[in-house]
Amino acid sequence: MSLECVKTRIAGIDLARGLAVFGMFAVHVGPDPAQTPGLLGDLMQATHGRSSVLFATLAGLSLALITGRQQPNTTGRDYVKIAIRAAVLVALGTCLTLLGTNIAVILAYYGAFFVLAMPFLRLRAPWLLGIAGALAIVGPVVAILSKQTWTMWSSDPLEQISGQGVLQFLLTGFYPAVTWMPYVLVGMALGRLDLTSTKLRVTLLVMGPLMAIAGYGGSAIALQEFGGGVAPQPLSFQWLLESTPHSNTTFEIVGALGVALIVLSVSLFVGEWIPTLARPITAVGTMSLTLYTAHLLAIAFLTTAGAQIEPVTELVWFIATASVFATVWLIVFRRGPLEYALHGLTRLIPANAPRQRVMSLPSSR
């Protein structure tokens, strides 16, 4: 979700985040791609898995923006603020999971991602990209081994409450850190670069399609050559050839990151060229935490009420309501409601909080 302490907002980032919110809406209330022919079905399929990846990438980008941008300058106070956000996200995500919807809530996982990102906050882009690449290769193997050999950590109180605990956050859950941290680290690397540079934006626009082709196309070729014509099972090592949404394989990581780079690069251009037309979506992106939470509450309410709404109609209503609310709200306020609350919590940290007593990897300066 958005980290509401970026001193100078870049409209294109909020635009990309707003598109990710709409993608989440499409996944959760939109029509089933398997039962929707034509362009609409293809569009719905494109949102599955990739919207959450875009969120994770942008979360990493925001972490870099609030800790020095191109000049990493992380203080002890920054670590404390990030830790507070992480704790709030874990608590809020757990509460939303308890609503009993059939949605895999990502917020608690985000909290884990933020904590795990702390040791890397002082690194520059090359180091972050290198670690992300290594983890993208090793992580999927570790995830499969973990699912094959580890049982539920029944003593974890979070797991007992909501079914999602530390073991799930790290290794075996729907968004395990071992395969999702590459998205966060790549986002952090992007935040350490000059996002106002036209050359960088064009580079991302070129790299995105190449990565998407390498990921999804490479998976298709590998499955054809080595898959034996049989769909692989999730706990087999043959599963590593997959690239389907949430398969958490190297092929999916590369392909989904490629899509995220395409969306981000286009959003950076559009947010600068036609900011007025993009404003409703940009407004949604500035309060993604509020609107993500609100849409889950709305889904839980509609489910409890037994409402029967045609999926396309429901999706349009969710998108329209979020856009109107966000646009009107920002006429008066700077942040969304939950973003204000989170910002207020971090302001409680004393200005003289320790600056050096935080363990981290050595700076790459």
C-alpha cells in the first residue's frame, strides 16, 4: 500500500497504484476470465496475480522514496516508522482475514515484506537488483521444499487466529516472502533511480515487454519441452516451469515484473502528460490502503446480505465509487482516512529517535 510520507509525490506512481487497485477490484468482484469470452475475458485474466505484484513492486519503490531516493539516507527513526507501519498492516490484514471472505488478504504479508526490507534500505540499485535476481531463482525452490517438508506452525498465535502466521508469511502462504521479496527489492531499486528521467522511463518501457516475454514465453516453451504434456503439480519440482498467476516460480516472477514495469513506465508518462484526465485514478492511488480495506468490507457486507449482482456491474460500481470518493476527498484533504491514521501514528515517534542502532547490510556507497 501507499506509504504516506513521500515529501514530493510523483503522480505516475500514484497512477500506477490506482490501476493496481482497479486490478484488485477486477480480481475480487469482476467476471471469471474462464467464463468470459473475448477482450473482456483477456483483460480480466491480465489482472490476476499481476495487480498484487504491481502493488508489491510499488511498495518497495515507496520504501526507497522515503529513505533518500537516489541517496540512501536511512535513520533509526525511519526504521521505527516502517516497523510501525508493518505492525499496523499485520493487525489490519489479520482483522480483514477474519471477515471470512474467500479473498487472500495481502496486507499482513505486506507487513512482513516491510520488516524484511529493512536490512536492504541502505543499498543502491545494482545491489538490490542482484539480490532480487538471486532470490527469484532460489526462492521458488525453497518455497516448494518448505511445502513438502514443513507442517503448520500451530504454536503461532497469528496462525491460530486467522490461519496466516509467520510460516505462511515467509514460506508457505499465498504471498510468501521467499518468492515475493524480489518484487519489493526491484521496486526499491527503481526508487533509487531517477524516475524523472525520460531515458529511464523508456528503458523500463523496453525492458518490461522483454521480461514479460521471457517469463511467460519461456515458461510455455519449458512446459512444452520438459513438461511431458501433463499439468505439473504444485508440490513437484516440475511446477517450477509454470508461470500461472500465484504459481510463485522464477518464470512468473520475471513475467509479472515485466508487466509491472510496463504499467509503471506508461503511468509515469501519462501522469506527467495528461494529469487532469488521469486525476481520478491518481486520486485512488493516493489512498490505496483506505480503498483496499473498504472494498473488502463492502464485499463482506454484500456476501452476508446475500446480494446477487452481475459481476461486470459490480466491478463498474466499485471502480466508479472509489474514483468519485477519492477525487472528492482530496479536494479537502491531503490523505485518505486510513492514511491519515497511519501518518498520525508515525508522528508520535520522537524526533530524536536513535539514528544508528539498527542492524542493516553495509551501505553500497
